[in-house]
Amino acid sequence: MTDLHLSLDRSAGRLAAQIAAGFRAAVRSGRLTAGTRLPSSRDLARDLDVSRGVVVTAYEQLTAEGFLIARRGDGTRIAPLARPDEGAGPPPRPPARPAEPRAEPAVLYDLSPGQPDLSAFPRERWIAAARAALRTLPHDALAYPDPAGVPDLRAELASYLGRVRAAHADPGRIAIMNGVAQGLSGLLGQLRADGHTALAVEDPTSVRQLPMLAAAGVRTVRVPVDEEGLDVAALARTQARAVLVTPAHQYPTGVVLSPARRAALIAWARDADGVILEDDYDAEFRYDRDPVGCLQGVDPDRVVLLGSVSKSLAPALRLGWALAPPFLAEGLREHRTHTDLGAPVLEQYALTEFLRGGGYDRHLRTMRRRYRARRDALAGALAENLPGARVHGVSAGIHLYVELPGGCDEDEVVERAARAGVSVAGARAMWSPRRAEDAPPALVLGYAALPEPRLVKAAQLLGQAVAHGGGG
């Protein structure tokens, strides 16, 4: 049996996460190669002196991320796509970040998607982090910054993304951006300069995303999404060699890219000499289990991981990042050098301190509890007041994709809901015109900004909007 050399720090807890991290490190270093057969969960549990459930959890997580393959009769093996890093790869390409419709001022119940609970911004903790940073900040740190971002922030982000998103993170591969939108803009410029004329995007996708991509000068190609996520076979039939995806929680349907599709997408990128732009827009908010690790952790030389604090803290901070292959990361540094000389410094140092002191982790734990309660309240109220509706996607994020009962007129439901004081987004505009013809009427409902009692009332009003002329 293979000697795995897995070491555990039992005092640190989270043993399943430690086992998974040990396997990832062994694959990336080349110590475990594709096809290597692993011990059964029972045998490994006995060897490590842990419960079998701990090993099963680790194996399931790694299988979901594409590092392992489990087949009946053949046991569990290292996946063919999981191989050690091969250095800087092909030129990467950028995506555009999802954006959502805004509510009108007179609305009583704003269920517009994409808005976090801004009242929960941790003002006192943020002020404390900013003060702590300013107390020790050397005078020369107030000069023009490194266009790629403050080195201390990039180091903290590398640690955070490696720990929480199972990313293959190195500070030198991170560029700090003014949100995901700027990261996409800079990446798309590089892709266009490299000869890319098309960018594949998911179908459906955010209505605010497409105009931004068009403004960047690339042609978008829509690729269908189904219950397993992006249809990689359909992607391969296009001429695009760059694709923008939301694999952890597809926007807007909420599905998670399946293990088979993850493997197929990485294989497509390698075969097509392509680039995957991974928008990790709300991956911190998974309520039924730990989120699946990012695609970038599987192939860091083919995938650009884009993230920000817009959903976790507030969009107003305009702080985001791109974790990219070295040549793309350097291109983003040059982009900032030639356009705006880098992001505001004080906010970067405040976020550094917030991460370093554990404030960010504590805030996320609080918001996960709050958002889960709100999601459950809205889903339960919809089941009661709209019994024919179907909520799609996993228990995650800050929105629901709700398929309306058969016979409903989506536009009429949206209009009647607005007259009742409830702002909702119809889903039809998020589909390509061809697929919109067959897509069932649906709503995309944001629930993060309202407390549970108001969500219940909004669901009651939605039920009335459907019953009184919506076609249900």
C-alpha cells in the first residue's frame, strides 16, 4: 500500500480538512501521481487513528474538487487531471463579473439579487483594524503603492485563499483590483492582445455582465448550463479558448459544477490551450457543507481565480483580487501601472489587519448564520404561499432561483409584485434569446438584505401576485 506520509496536528482540529490538504500537497508536489490507488477509507482511518467518517469526508471533498476518482470495484485513485505544477502556462484570459438589477426607491420589500446586508458591515471592527494598521504603518508606505497591491495584503490573501478555497496561492500571483469588474477588464485586454476574439459565458448569466464584456471589445458566446453546471461538450464546439464560469454557485441558477464537469473543463482548457476565468463571487456562503474547493487549485496555470469583498463586506470598498498565472498577474500589474497607479493604500492595509487579526473569519461566520436563517425563511414561506414554485440550486449564496408555477406570465408577476411593493428580478433576460423561449418563467430573489419576518411578508405578497393574474 502507498505510504502517504500524512501528518496530523490533532490539537488544531478539522482533521478531515488536514487530510484533504495533505493529499492536495502530495499531488501538487508530484509525490502522488495520476492513477495511484489509495487505501480504503477504513484502512486509512485505522492507519491515522481517526474515525472512518473523517476520512470519508476528506475523500468526498477531494472527489468533488476533481483530485480523486472513485469507481465501484476499483477503489479510489488520484485523478488523471490532478498533476504537479508545470510552471507558467499559456496566456490567460479575463471574465466579467455578475451584476444585478437595482431596486426602485419606493419599494417596501427589496428582493433584488446581489445585495448583501449592508447594515451588517462591521464598522467598529473595521475602524479598529484601520487604527491598528495606521499605528504601525511606516511613513514610506503612504507613497504610491505597488500597482499589484500592498505586499502584506497579497500575503494574507494567499494564506486565506489557500486555507478557505483550497487555492494554489502565491502572493506573487495575486493582483489587487478595484473589485472583480476591474480584474475582468484588465484580463480581457490581455486576452484581446493575445488574439482572443471570443469569450464563452454561461447561459443564463447576469444581465449586467454582458454589456461590460462587450465594452471590453470581446465577442461573447453563450454556453448552456444544466443541472450539472456548464455544458463542457457544448463549450468545446465553440471557437472560444477562454471561458468565464461561476463553478462554486452558478449565477443565477445556483447549481454547482459537478465533479465530472470540473474534470472535463480542465481537460478542455489543456486540449484547447485555453483559459478559465473563475468568478468566485459568493463562495464563502455555503450552508449545508464546506464549499467545494476552487478550480484554480486543480490547475493554477490554466485558471484565474477572481474574488472580492463586495458580497462578504460591502461593494463600496472596491477591493478585489485576481489570482493568476505569473504572466497574467504581471500583465495586471502593468495594467494598473498604466491606468491608475494602483488601489488606495489605507483600505488595503485595513483589510490586511482585518484578515490577520481574524476579524474577517469572525464576520463571515456571523453572516453565514444570518443568511442561512434568511434563506430558510424565504424558501419556507415560498413553499407555503407559492406551493407550485420550485427553488433551484444548492443551499448557498444570497439569492434563490425560483421557477414559477406552470402557466405564469413572468413579466406580469414582476409587475404585480412591484405594485404590491416587492421588487423582484425576472429570469428571462438572463437567458440567451434562443433559450429564453423554452425557459420556464422564473424569478431571481435576493434575501440577504431583509430580516426573516419581512421575507415572509414579501413571499405572501408574491403569492398574491401570482394568484391574482400571474397565471397560476
